[in-house]
Amino acid sequence: MTVDPGQFSHETVLLQEAVDALAVDGGVYVDGTFGRGGHSRLILTRLAGDGRLVVVDKDPQAIEQAQQLAADDARVTVCHASFAELKNELKALGLVGQVCGLLLDLGVSSPQLDDAERGFSFRADGPLDMRMDPTQGESAADWLARVSETELADVLYRYGDERYSRRIARAILRVRENEPLTRTLQLAEVIAEAHPAWERHKHPATRSFQAIRIHINQELNDLQALLADAVEILAPGGRLAVISFHSLEDRQVKQFMREAEQGPELPPGLPILDSAIDRKMKRIGKAVRPTEAEIAVNQRSRSATLRVAEKL
């Protein structure tokens, strides 16, 4: 079935705050997670006429939207790729070290969640896929068909903070012996039946679905790869702005920015001037979180955290 990517709405999280943090003017800017283009469109309203915006996304449906934007605005360049591959994409464009602002809005987008055919949701039945790029890699169904109980339990615990990870993993493998797990509601039901302590106002499959999605899309590995390249990608004075929705993502970003600001760890008592320490970046302001007004309009924004750093 062909799905119109425009039929699912997306409320852009921390829209003004993130774009304000980039201090957009002239030069090159990168939206590493285009999604449905909310941040990109606001960047374009502030971008100088000779500026350039490179937009990147894994999701083919997001790329369709990005190409429509590029057709209307010659300042836009579209790259169908993971942001983990951003340095190579920019190298091909001759833009490494010239980026004035790089924005990442991590996690899954509302259109991906709301489209049952994408397989992200435990609330609507669809194929158990969960890939941000359905043309690449292994689906959740294929992974669950072969994964060991130990690996599955580890993924549920590490990426979902699921206390009952081993119990849920056992239940999934027990069902798998009799029938393949191919549908989202099928998996959600197995998890719900195995879960002994449902949290109030939270579906019992929430943590497990999050964990499987993070694993399938290698989200933390992609983030680590991008952060390793960020300083090289940015121009002096260029800013990195990252919106995260999960404590593991936010911890990676926070640690990276702190270490880039403090410089390499030196032996205690080493006689060295502060000015001689190789600092790569400085943090800009404190972590920013959505206002109560934004959360009231968009409940999915409630766990968002924006952190910003500037290359020295």
C-alpha cells in the first residue's frame, strides 16, 4: 500500500529555541534530522540569500518532503543518509569545516509513530518493521526471529531500562517457538501478558518497543559517530544543537560537550597554563526543556532536552 507521507502531522519540538541557538545568518547550516522539515523551514526564513542549508534524513518519506522543499528553494541540498555519514556527505560537497550550525532532533518522528505501516507503534496494528529507512538493514521481525534470549534481554534492559527484561525476553522466545512474530499488536500483547507491573498511564510495551527500535536503527551508535566528527564538521564559531528524548542520548551529548569544553584529561598537578589546554568547544547556556505551554499542545515534547555548544 502506498502511503501519503503528508497525511501524518508532526509538531516540531523546541522549534524556536533550537533555531535561535544556531544564530542563523549567512553561511552553511545542516539539519541532520529533517523529519517533516519544521526546523529547516524556520532556518530558511532566517538564512541569508547566499546561505546554504543541507538537509539529511534516513527516512525515504522524509526525503520526499525535503526534495519538495529543495525544488522551491535553491539554497537547499538534500542528502538521503544517516547523520552518522554526515562527514562523508559534506566531504563530497566540499563543506567539511565550513558548517556554521548543525542541528539534530533525535528519536522517532510523529509521522513514523502515527503510520501503523512503519511498525513503530504498539497502539495500532502494522508490520513489525521499526526501521527508519525500510530499504536498509534488518526489520524488527527479522531480528526477533533469530535473536537469543540473552541478547534480547540485554537490549530491553540497556535501551529501555526495562526491569522485567529477562521475563519479557523469555515470553517472546516462547511464543516464537510456535509462531513468527510479524505484527506490532501481536508483540505488544505478548509483552503486556508477560509484564507483571504495569506503570500508571504507560502501556506495558512502551519500554520494550523503544529498546527494540533503538537497537534496530543503531541510534546510539549513529549519535556517537556524529559526535566524533562534529568538531571537524563545524567552522570556528559554528554551533552544534542537539535535541534528545532519551536519557542515554542526552548522557552521550552532555558528556561529549563537557569533554570538548574541558579538553583532554591531564595528570593531577601537571604544571600547565589554562590557555595551553586544547579545548575544542564551549557550551552555550544551560539545557533547555519545553515550556508547560508546549507540553500541553504536544505531549511527545515532554521528555525533550536541548543542549548547545560552539566550536572554538
